[in-house]
Amino acid sequence: MKKAGRLGNRLGVASAFALGATAGSLATLVCAPQSGQVVRRRLLQKARGFQKTAERQLGKTKRLIVNQADQFRDTAIDTIDQARDWVTQRVANGKHKVSGHRRIVRRRAIRTA
């Protein structure tokens, strides 16, 4: 849970940074005295740069999530195997004890009858 919270915080910080950088870039381009063609070209370059950055960040996030999912799966498999072994051991021991206990109960029932 804590790791998932950290990931959410990191993504929130990265998103806030990207949004602030975008807003600052747009404000600078709008306020600067340049022709429309130059402004559009710069906006397009900035947009492509943000797109590449977003794709890289999504790739990193995807790898992180896949890695965590693999770790979770491995832990779950190990836990299930341990539980299966524990139950198998208890059931095997339980059958032995129950069958022995039944003999004792039968002997007592025969004696009291």
C-alpha cells in the first residue's frame, strides 16, 4: 500500500510540474512579440517534446507496475504453496489422531454398555 501511495505522489508531482511548465511556456509564447507562424511552430515543438516526455514516463510507470505485479504474483504463489503444505500436514496429522480417538471412544462405549 505504501509503495502505491508513493507512486501516486510521484505521478502527482510530475503531473503538476508538467502542467506548470506547459502553462509557463504558453504564457511566454503568447506574450512575446513574434509572428503567428513562429509561435505555432514553437507550440508544436513544445507539444512534441511533452508528448515524448509523457511517453517515456508512461513507459517507466508501465515497467514499474509490471515489476510490482510480478513480485506480487511470486509472493502469492509462495504463500499459497506454504498454506497448501500447512493444510496437507495438518490434515494428515488430523486423520491419524481422529482415527485413534475413535477407537478409544468405541472401547469406552462397549465397556459402559
